[in-house]
Amino acid sequence: MIPLFEKLKSQNRATKRIVKSRKSKSDVKERGWLLDGYPWTAAQAQSLERLGIRPDFCVVLDVPDQILVDRCVGRRLDPVTRKIYHVEYDAPESEEVNVRLIIHTDDIVEKLLTNHLKKLKQRQVVWNRESL
């Protein structure tokens, strides 16, 4: 079993390699590029900047936490086709597909944990301010 920290470092390196490689392709040079969910940390952003990769602008979707949780909890994965469905917003058309859907636990855990940590950090700022 690979420790989580090592797994994340490996994913960061792989993502940087992919972004760097794609940046040099003609379609990216002509039409631009979009990164979804990356970089997530300041260290990742600095790493991309060292590679000469800097966005002209960023798009932030401001969505209420409850909607994010509902979207995460309702996601399902078809292990045969690898297609993502949602139990409420994008259910499969056939019962055959519906019965084989699985919960994408990594997705749920990661997003809920990220949301929880964000709230904890915000609370920490308030605690620090109140303790002065």
C-alpha cells in the first residue's frame, strides 16, 4: 500500500508532465487550455509557473456547500463503461446499467474532506482573530 502523501506527490509529478507536454501541442497553442481542479495548492501553482505555465485568467464557480455535497453523494460510476451518472440529475436509461452502478468512494471522500478542511481553516482564522 502506498502512503497517501507519496501517492499525491506521484500524481502531482504526473500531472505536471502531462500539462507540460500538452502545452507544446499545436491545438493548445492555437486554442488555449483549461485546467479543471488543478492546481489545487499554492505549491502546485508555483510548480507550474516554474515551467512557464501561467493562466491568463481563472474561473471560480461559487456553489453553496450543500449543492456540492448533494452532487458528490449522488454520483455513480458504471464500472463497465467508466461513465459517470448521477442518481437524480443524470440517471442511466436502462435498469441493466442502473444495477451495476457503484459509488465512486474516492470522489466522495476527497470532496467532502476538502470541504470540511476548508471550513476548519476558515474557523481557525476566526479563532486566531478572537484570541488576539
